[in-house]
Amino acid sequence: MVVTRDGREAAAPRAEQADGAGWRTAREGWRVVSRRDHLRRTLTTALIVGTVLFLINQLDVVIEGKATWVTWVKSGVTYLVPFIVANIGILIATRRHEPAQR
């Protein structure tokens, strides 16, 4: 918390916004999720979580040799979902809100 000029307490600015990673428009949001450091985090998250989900949901089918094209599509989606969720998390954390109107 920080204290404003008029003595009220307010939330401290987020570090992600201080380094220019905040966004208001869809174009700015795309720039945020396209940043190298953010992509590294989201891709790592997708790889780890997607692999765990693949092992839980599809490994037995693949080992038994019963994998079809549907199995492989589902496996791709298994990695895509955590990637999208991680990006949504970054967008939520870095969104800049308009200052309150007086």
C-alpha cells in the first residue's frame, strides 16, 4: 500500500506495469504476451503442465498402440490449453485500468 497526496491508502503499482508491460488495448495485450520473457514462462508452463496432462490422459492409449489422429489432436490441445491459460494470467496481471474519474 502507498499513501496518496490526500492521505488515502492505495494499492502500490504492479512491477509488471512499471516496466512498460501493461496494456489497455488488444494490440498492446498482444505485445505483452509476445514479449520474450513472457513467452518463455508461458511455453515452459505449457510444456510442464501439458506433459503431466498427456501422461494422465493419453499415455496408456499411445503405449497400447491404439493412438489415432484424434488422440494426437487431443494431445496437441492438451498442450495448448495451459499455454492459453498462462497467457490469460499474464494479461490479467498486467492490465492497466483507467484512473478513476472525479
